[in-house]
Amino acid sequence: MKQTIREVTRGALEALAARGHSKYTIDTYRYFWNGLIRYFDDKEYVHFDLTVADEYIRLRSESLKKTERYIRFIKRAILILDSFNRDGTISNRYCTRLCLIEHKEYIQLLEQYGEAMKTYEYSMCTIEHYLSHGMKFLQHLEIEELYDISRLEAKHIFSYISTLEDYSAVSIKNMTGALCLFLKYLYQNGYVTHDLSNQAGSVRRCLSRKLPSYWTKDEVIVLLNFIDKGNPNEKRDYAMILLVARLGLRSGDLKKLKFENLKWSSNTIELVQSKTGVPISLPLLRDVGWAIIDYVENARPKIDSSYVFLSHNAPYLPLSERNHLYRTLEKYMQRTHIPVVGKRRSGMHSLRHSLATTLIEQDTSLHLISDILGHTSSNSTSIYLQTDIARLRDCALSLREDGE
């Protein structure tokens, strides 16, 4: 049974309150949705309709010169209503794909593709990655004015791939791989009569020889000193950054860290790595342990959850898989005025690179560094030798001397 726009907004507001959102947040959504209701009334639409809501977004975005943050808010507000209208739920994150495809059949196709992906053992982050590339392909078909997916031909695939030429070889490989998966889905589920997945081609992936981005030991110390450990959010950030900088923990494992992984009796952190599936045991260093204790006792939301690190916004869930913590680190890098020059990366992964570089400078063996970083092969670790210029010079001198 269809719900009226007033029923949907009323139910969504009640759901937000039940999730523990603040009065300010609820009032902000109420104010925006009241404007949406007036727009529906003017258009004489009684029931909620995503197409009409998207019209309101475009008109409001054009008439009001708002910030990008505000535009993201109003899009989220609409997607909350759409989700609540369809299944009575509110999610923590929403992919904006519904606002980027106009053809209703394609929107439905993408939703069905997403549901099918859930039957596999993919993470939500991986599913959203594949949906994003599926959305881009369908968007291209709309530009080509192909609105009947059963008429899909190889020429449409070639046309789409030609738009990717400015991307790197690795990016093109990822995009065409995602496209192949989507094309297989179309064939296996009867949307098209021929398997066109082999038309997407392939890109040979070469091993990366780029120097990994890293920060000096002094820069990492400055960064940690600039974090306000009296602020609840920053207590959490300090503990997380310390875990990566001191122990080399991957951000995926950091977000999934549970209290059961903290072995206080043996002063170790024991977990199964998300990326490799290989168990790892790391020393629970004194400063890391005290940072975790300080966060849990004085800043962590007081809710029953097995995860150590939580979002500090209602409903206080574990950190999202889609949150790669890039902004978390970048915020403190900007505060310290540490320059981010050229293509130097400033994500959490760069702290792993920094740890590896520091260990190499201390003449730590590659095998031990591999164990610390959780690499399944020392070959993955050997790239960090390229950052040890002094050692490379020694190697060059030795080779020259041997040849004399």
C-alpha cells in the first residue's frame, strides 16, 4: 500500500528519534521535509515519489547557492525517505546512485543487481564498489539513448570503455573487471541473450614500482602531539592513529577490532586479518594500551558493543567499511601544516609505510617486517627498500667494487 508524503516523513522522523538522533538533527530533517511536503502539495502529488523528490533537489540546489555539504545533506534526506518508504528502515550510509540514473527500469535493474550481490560473500564496501561501476555504465547507456537493456550490443560496451582512456592501467583494469561481472549478471539473469562479458577486454596489470608514500619519524611524532586528547572524538582518533603508526595495523582491521582481540594478560593483539585471512599477533605496546583505555573509559559511547571503536553519532555503530579514515588523518596533517606535496599520499596506509621505513632504517629483517605488517610474502615488503636511499647507495658501491 502506497504511503502519502506526510506518512513517510512522519514515520521517518519517529525512526530517527528511535535511533537516538539529537533533537537538533531531527528538527533539521523536519524543516527540510516540510518544504518537500509543500512542493508535493503544489504539484498535487499525495504519495511519495522519488522522481518528484529529485525535482525538488534540483530546484533547491539551483535556487539556493548552498555549500557542497548542504547539497549532500538534502540528497541524503531524500534517500532516507525513499528507503523508509520502500522497506521501513533507515541506513547509516546511502549510495547516491538513485539520483544519477533517470530511467526507472535501470534504477530497478541496479537495485536487483545489488540484492543478487548480497548472496555472495562480498563486504558491503565491495558491493557498493560494483554497484558504483554498474551505475556508471548504465549512465553511459542513457547518454547513448539506449533505454532497453535487451538491445545491448558490443558497440555500446566499446563506446563506454573508450571513455576510460584517461585513467591509469590499474584503474581501467578495476573498471573493466567490474563491468565484466555486471555483464555476466545480465546474461545469467536473462536481461540479454548473449554473454557480452568477453567484449570488455582486459588490461594487463604490471607490478607497481612506485615509491610508497611515507612520513618521517619526526613528522609522525608532531602529528600525534597535535591531536587534542581532551576531545572525545580526538581521543578515539589518537588511539586509532597510534595503532597504525606503532603497529602497522590496516585500517580495515582497525575498524573491526573487538575487545576479544585485546589480550591484556599477555599484552598482545590477536586477530585474523581481513585482507589475507591470516592470523596475526602484535605486541600491545604500553602507549597504545593506555590510549585505548583512555578512549574506552572517557570518550567511547556508553553502549553495549563488542567493537572497540565506534561512531560518535547516533546510533553509535562500528565505523563503516566505506570509511577509509583518509579524512581522519588528513585533518591532523593540515593542523600541523605538514606539507602534502606532489603525489604524496596522506591516508592511513602511509603510516604503515612510515613504520616499515623506520624499521628498515633500524636494520630490521624483511622477514620480521613482513610479519609485523601482515604481508603473506616478503616480496610485498621488499618495495620499502626503495625508500632506504642510504642502503641502496651501499648496494651500488658494493656492486661496483665487486666488478673491479
